[in-house]
Amino acid sequence: MIHRIFIACLLCFFLLGCKSKKPGYTDEDYDTVSQPGKPQINETFLPQYISKVTGEIILDGAGTEKDWDKSVWRNMDQLMLGDMPTKEDFSGRYKLLWDEEVIYMLVEIEDDIFMDVHRDGLEKYWDDDCLEIFVDEDRSRGPHQYDYNAFAYHLSLDDKVVDMGIHQKPQYYNDHLLISKQRDGNKIVWELGVKLYSDKYDDDNPEASRVKLASRKQIGFMVAYCDNDNSTEREHFVGDMFIPGEDKNMGWIDAGVFGQLNLKE
Ligand SMILES: [Ca+2]
Ligand SMILES: [Ca+2]
Ligand SMILES: [Ca+2]
Ligand SMILES: [Ca+2]
């Protein structure tokens, strides 16, 4: 009898676990997009189709290459933490291209006060102004907080790249991004190359898990900006993805809230 009760409890626990709604959308949700009467998926979750570079992108913080004309701007206007900034306080947008080696990013940020007060790049890096780039190489989604299922790169104003490592401590991943930027008053333009690494990533041999890009590849991707203007904690955290549910600061934990890139020729 006790044995049966135990099995029944185990079954209930399993079923409840399966039913608990994870952040983001499932493949089932995507399937409802074109079905009448079903709730529409938020448009930020629809795939971005990214063009391949035909010329050469010179990383110099200026999107003057002709290839950039093939790409459309995507706004960073979805609030994840704090209150919604005015346009003067923060505005941001980005566009993307790709080749076999990297995803190219052109990011325009306007911020009334640029702030970088934590001298130690591993200390409260999210409370300085920083650009956050979320990458799930195989768009597998799911948790990634302390593993390499996905990365959440925090790019600081002084060109440091930080994320949580497998030892549950923040660490540098400076080599994962190729960085260039130009700053003019309250505007920064970043022109970046983002390398892709699989979930087999190993600090001692990063290149072994490096993934080359190809047409029709799908990638989980999201971009956000931590805006602080001399407060003790960041004032706004604004990205390009609508995140369902109460707690919208989920990107650093769960890759299910990332958007979807589809690479095309
Ligand atoms: Ca350039
Ligand atoms: Ca600001
Ligand atoms: Ca993954
Ligand atoms: Ca700021």
C-alpha cells in the first residue's frame, strides 16, 4: 500500500512539474501563431532573419559598410527591471549580420549619463552601464545560469566581458567578443563580432567548442542594456524581448525568454 502511495505521489509530482509554465514560449505556442482564435504570440518572439555578409566588415565602431544596409534596426524598448526610462534617459537599437566566424552587431545607445564606477570588473558589473548580449548557440532554450547551455555576456564601458561560470562565480570571457566602439557625447556605437560556443564549452580549451555559422542555423538571442546614472543600483534594464510573467529579469537564468535568429544567405 505504502509503495502504491509513493508511486502515486511521484506521478503527481512529475505531472505538476511538467505543467508548470516556464518563461518564454514553447514550440506549441509558436504553432498557434496562424491559428484563428488562439492568442497571438508577442511579435518580439517572431524570428529575425539575418543576412550574410558579402563584403568585409571592418570593426571600427562605424556601420559604414554597404552590407549594413541589408539589415533592419531592432528597437530595445521592452522593460525588464526598474521603471521605463524616457527617451532622453535611454534609447537603444541594434542590427545584425553574420559570416562563418561571428555574428556582427551594430548597436546604437543613447544614455544621458555614462557610468562605470566599479573598478573591479567582476563586482556588481550589472550596476554599471553595460550592454548585455544573450546567446544560446543551438537555441535549445532552458536554464543556463551556471552552465554553458547559453551565455549572458555583460559588455562594460571599458571593454570587459563577464558572465557567470560553471563555478557559480562571474568570470571574464573577453575573447568571446570582438569589440570596437565610438563614443560621441551621450551616444555610443558599438560594432561587434560575437563568437559562438556550444554547451560543451571548456575554459581550458575554448576553441574545441567553437561553432562555425551556416545558412539556416537557428540561434537564441537577446540584447539589453543596464542603465545606471549615478544611483547605487541600476535604474533601468531594457531589452528587445517582451518577457511574459511577473519577473521579467529572467534572461540571465533561462534561455527560453531569448528571441530567435534564423541565418539566411
Ligand atoms: Ca565598420
Ligand atoms: Ca540614463
Ligand atoms: Ca543551448
Ligand atoms: Ca547610464
